[in-house]
Amino acid sequence: MGDDDERRRIPRTDRLLELPAVARARQRLGEAEIRAIIAERQRAAREGSLPVAEVEPAVERALSAAAASTLRPVLNATGVIVHTNLGRAPLSDAAREAVLAAAGYADIEMDLGTGKRSARGAGAREALLRACPAAEDALIVNNGAAALLLAVTACGPAAPAAPATASAPGQEIVVSRGELVEIGAGFRLPELMETTGARLREVGATNRTHPADYLRALGPATRCVLKVHPSNFRVDGFTSDVGVARLRELLDADEAETGRRIPLVVDLGSGLLAPDPLLPDEPDIDGALRAGADAVIVSGDKLLGGPQAGLLLGRRETIERLRTHPLARAVRSDKLTLAGVEATLRGGRTPVQVALHADPERLRERAEAVATRVSAAADLHLTVVPHDGRVGGGGAPGVPLPGWAVELPEVFATRLRLGTPAVVGRVHQERCLIDLRCVDEEDDEALAEALVEAAQGVRAEARQALDPNGERPLKPYRTR
Ligand SMILES: *Cc1c(COP(=O)(O)O)cnc(C)c1O
């Protein structure tokens, strides 16, 4: 039989479209997506990489596995709580419910009592103000970077009593040289700020900045003073910086002398609602406001444990100025974010808090239960080793969070990532470490099953490689 005959036997599209699997898939997928899945298998058959008889089952399998989004849920077994590559903070149950509820029509800008237009996201704002009593007002935007952009664009001396003698009045952002951070993947705060047309007036040295450095920089050209909390690195040794309270004093003295009030903007990065004894170097929002910040910026999806958002809290005049700036419209949050932020604040403990405060002894018990179960089911001998978790992209650089991990050979890592559910462990020194800190206890069983499946895959591969004829008995696989 020639190739042409073979190709003519490839099932035609109209026939494949009649498969029951297509009818089921239509509840989740659009027609174009379904046709693309079919066309791909037909093409594979034409090219000879898929046997003709396999086209129909392959289409059925692909359709039943296909989801409308290619994003896959992942069990985070890295021990890194705010994992940038895994979507940072996982939402609480309350936040998930709220996001789903807001997904349809919702009264985001309507007072249902009067039927009239209302302030967008009033509930989320209220919840923020309750959580941070030192804030007079609050504004929620897309993310921390957008909040910073808005703040340094819209801020300016409230009463420019000083005549505009400088060539570009209010064009300088005064910031310590030690705080010009890169927040990740090549994104640098100084470059972001320069896109606003402002000049950065860098003060101090990388390791030390003194009050006098700020004082020398203040003048008619100052738009604001920015203080950035270094959330992803630490400078140790001969260092000093000027705290928020001291900056407030300097700016108050400047105001008394000149009549201009230069805003003090504080980018905290992570955003603890209250001080946490576990993270002594992480500043909290209320503390920064009490110390005298005019506006505080935090991300919603770091230690706060909510959806991606940028939260701005501070003095009434400052926040109002940001709210009414044209740029505010370009960075405004959507209803899903507003619902998620509000429910994160009003709901119970967030998964981030649970992971951060996980009891090491409990982590050990859980790891041992998983190791025992997998060892028995897959005929392995897995061990549990001490392992430090981390806060991750959310802050508290260098703070270890003592815990435990199931130790596996590195070959497990890829299989686990590609399994169902996908499990991402920490690959370190040729081992794959499974840390349960960021895994919901309810998922321990699914995690154990994924490990068993991966072990079976690894075993089958090893047997194939070591003993293609399948005759020599294999010893149980042992970790080091
Ligand atoms: C993370 C971070 C940002 C950026 O916030 P996103 O929410 O990621 O946009 C800005 N400043 C600091 C200090 C940060 O840690």
C-alpha cells in the first residue's frame, strides 16, 4: 500500500468533529481551538509521526486533557513562599471565592441601594483602612511598580512657596544610592522612575547615607523624597541609612524654613500589615505611616498574601492627588483584583501566613508521612532531611525558615514537574528536595501520589537502561 493510500485513510475533520469527546470539549473550548487540536493530529499523521489508526484516540486524549488556559496549577514544594515563577502569593479560600463571585457582573461602581454610580472599589479601600489605622486614605492599582510610577509622577511639593527658580522645578526625585534596586528580571527602579521624565538625585554612598546628604539635595527642584526598602538583598558591614522618622524630621524642618512641603514616599516592597517577630527587619505599613511617610507603597501579592496589586496608603491630600492624576486611570485595578484584595484582608489567615509560620515539627511529621508512604508504595527508601525555606521574592532576604524536606535523586525533578498535579521541588546539589512548607496539608496525599508515579517512571526508565531484556532482578532504588 502506497503512502498516498495510507494518507487517504486519515480520518476527515467532519468525522472527527462528531466524536463524543468533541461534544464534551465544547463545554470548555471554542470551535477554533477544537479544530486546531484536530488539525495538529491529522498533520502528524500526514507527516508519518502518528500512525493513522492513532489519530482518533490521540484527538480524544488531547481534547479531554485540553483546558482553555495553558496555565497549570502547581504544588510548590520548593519551600520558597513568595515564588515569582510560580505566581507569588497563592490566594486564600476567601479571596478565591470573592474573585469567582466578581467574575460576572458585580456592583463595582454602583450603589445598589440608590442605583447610582459609586466609588470604584470602596469595599477594598475600607478594608485596607481598617487593616492600617494610621492611613487616612488608600488607593489600589495594578502592581507595586505601577504604584511607584504613579507616586513619583503625581507627587510634588504641596505648597510650592518657593519660586520656580530652578530650570525644572519639581523634577528631582531624591533617593539614597543604596536603595536604587533591581526588583527582578532586569527591572530596575531607577530606570522605571526616569521614564516619568524626572531626574534621580542620588544621595549618599552605596553602603552609607547620612541626613546631611539628603539636606544638601533638597531644593526647589525636589519633587519628592523616596525611600525604598531593599526587599531582595542585604548590605552588611559598614552601613547606615536614614530612617523614615528621621527623614520626616528633615522634611518638617525644610517646610518650616521654606514653606514647601516635599512629600515623603516610602516603597516598602513587601507589605506586612503588622510587624512579624519572625521577620524583624521587614517594616510594616502602619509603622512606616506612623514614622511620617506621606505615601507608603506595597505589593498585594508578596507577604500580604493577596492578588497582584499595588497598594498606596497615606495622607489624605497625597492619596487624593494620586487618585485624581490622569495616570491613575492607566494603572487602575480590575474588579477581580479589588475583590481579591478585599477578601484577603477580611478573610482569615492567608496561605502565605500559614507557610511562614508553619511549625517545623509539623513539617517534619508531614514529610515523614509522605516519605513513608512513597517508600512503601514504590519500594524505595526515602529519607527526610533538614531544609530551610525562604520568604522569596517577597522580602526578608537571607532569613532562613527552618523545616524539612523529602530527599530524592535529581532525576525526579523533571518527572514531577510534568506530572499531574505538577510538583515543583528544589533542585540543589544533585538532589530534588520536596519541602511541604508551601503545600496545603490537604494536598499531601496528591503530592505523595505524584511522587509514587514519578518513582515508577524513574524505575521503568532505569530498568530499560540497565536491563533492556528485563531479566536481571533490580535492587530497590536508594537515595544517598
Ligand atoms: C517587588 C517590589 C516592587 C515592585 O512591585 P510589583 O508588585 O512586583 O510591581 C517595587 N519595589 C520594591 C522595593 C519591591 O520589593
